[in-house]
Amino acid sequence: MIRMSPPGHPLPHFGPVTFSPSPMSSVHRSNNFDLIRLLAAAQVVLSHAIGHTPLYATLTGWQKQLFDGLVWLPGVPVFFVISGFLISRSYERMQGDLAGYAWNRALRIFPALWICLLVTLIVLGLFGYLTSSFLSSPTFLGWLAGQISFVQFFNPEQFRSFGVGVANGSLWTITVELQFYVFIPLLYATIYGKWSRGKLRSILLGLLFFTSYIAYCVMNVKLNGPGGFSGGPPVFKLMFNTLLPHLWMFMVGILIHRHFEKLRPLMEGKVLLYFLPYLSLAAVMQWLIPHQSIAAYALLLPARILLGLATISAAYSMRHLSGKILRGTDISYGLYIYHFIVINAFIEKSWLGSFSAIPLIFLTSVVLALLSWYLIEKPALSCKSLSLGDLLAKLLQAKAKSPDAT
């Protein structure tokens, strides 16, 4: 059993391990996941900085074609596939330790997210969007409660005139990610646990996968009409922020992990085997097939599966590349959660009048991401070996030793 706390301070376990673990004996610790996540975050930054701002209207014909091509290298689905692969692997390593699993997931998400919220409040205050009447309103308290918990997609009307109209429009995926964290133990307790015998597991996995994919297609149609996402039916906007329409992409990562030992010879060093066919399918869907047609959705499924295979294959091709470039510095999460605030600030200051602002947006976001990594995320992740009780004890001990305590 893997210990997630020092000897003498075991975390509680909730019954015996009943799920069937992956046959994977070991996965290379040396991989490119940090680099891939950084590239995915960079795609999201560029997509938001252009596609969600007045810059999009200034694109010429070839520039628009180039930007539309960028959409076919989507960062968010890549994040979901990687999460499916790594979180399922992490949960198996925890050997049923739900408390340790929850603690590790919380450390990865919330410390940086809460500091980002503090920065968001400062920016909103500086631009005059936190009036005294709004701060004392139930709407603000509800928004604040959502931001520190799991309803990050909620955006009050007060912020509709701030920047692009959303305080931090990238955080909706945090809500989805947190739901996935809850889903994983349920998956291993049922489909990979007591329901894993015979063909039942394959049937249930297939039902989950295709139900999720169909839900994604339906919501994509409903939310990409003439009024766009904001003009879509409220029930579909709410459902889009649930795990349901995105689960299939997580499941691509889960299934690759579960069968990685068999797939390993076809994955390691074979990224072009999947990436080139994916690009070919993407080109066909972009330029030859009408968008939102039945044919487009029929091709989207194999295309995204190829993207998922290419993502995991890239992680195990030239496996030392990420380490050589990043040297253990993982700023992808910080870049993702801070860039939207930077874009909004640039819009408020009227600094987004030309494409020359894009490098400055990237630079500012990277600086914030580096500060987040070294001051918040890295120290928080170092606490994974401690239980919550251990951490509180250390904090109280440090406070007792401080000069102010005497």
C-alpha cells in the first residue's frame, strides 16, 4: 500500500479495495505532460485573446483561416484527456484511500485558485466593479461562495460590462474537473469494481461514452446558434457546465491508461501515427464538410479519439523533452487561470487595439503563472505527504514559535 502520510499518521481508509486495477505495471515517470499542458494552455490563451475580443473582427481572410485552424488544436479537450489518464492512474495508486485522494486533488486545485480569486477581486475593485451595494448583496456572496467551491462558471450581471463580459471565463472547466474527481471513485467502485465481470463492464462503459458524446453534440447545436452561448437555452447552458457532455473526452484518457501496457508499443515514439491522421480529419471537417452537419459530428468522434491518442503518445515520445525545457516548472495551471483576468484588464485599459498586445498578454500571464507556481502551487503540492491534521499541527506549531506569539 502506498503511504500518503508519514509513519504513525495514516490517512483513513474506507473499506477494502474492490476495484480491478489496471494491468499497467509501471508508467514512465519521465514524460512530456507538463509541456503538453503548457502548449494546451497557450492555445487557450491565444484563442481567448483573439476569439473573445474585438481583435477577431479585424482578422483578414487568411488570418481568419489561420485562427480557425487553431481551433482544431484545442487545449481544453487535451486537458480532459490528460486528466482522464493521470487521475485514473493516481486513484489506482492510492489503493482506495479516498481521504488521501481528495486531499491531493484539493491541493492541486484550490490554493492557486483561491489566490487567483483574490487577484480577480483586486482587479475588479480597481476598475470599479465592486461597489458597496454589490459587496453587501446576496449575489456577490453567492458568486464568492461559488468561486471558492465548485460553481466557478457563475457570472453575475454586475460583471457583464467588465472586459469581455465575464470575470474569469476560463474557470468553467474547473467545475467540470471537480465533478470528474468525484466521478473517478464511483467509476472504480462500480464499473471497475463489483460490476467488472463479463461483458457488463464493456457495455456500461460504452453506454457512458456514447451518452456523453451525444449530449455534447446536442448541446453544441443548442449553444452555437444565432445567439451564441449567451443566447442559448438556460437549461443547456447549465448542463454544459456539468460532467455529462465532457465525460467522453476524460474516458478517452481513462481507457488509454487502462490498456496502456498493451498499447505501449503503439504509443511510445509514435505521435505522428495519430497526429497526422487527426490533422487530415480536422482539415476535412474545416474546409469540406458543413459545420454542425451529421457528417461533421460523425467525424468529430474519431477525430477526438485520434487527438487523445496523439496527446498520450506525445507524452511518451522524446520523453525527456519536457524535463530539459521546463526543468520541473509547471506553469500550465497558472497560465490557464490567470490569462482571462489579464485579457479583461487589457480591454479595460484599452490596450487591446492591435495584435501587438498579444505578446504582452502572454508575458503578463506567464509572470503571474510563475509567481503562482513558486509561491503557491509548488509549496502546496509538497504537502501531499501530510494529512490535513498534520498540516494544521505544523501551522499551529509555527505560529506558537513565532515572535508575535510571545
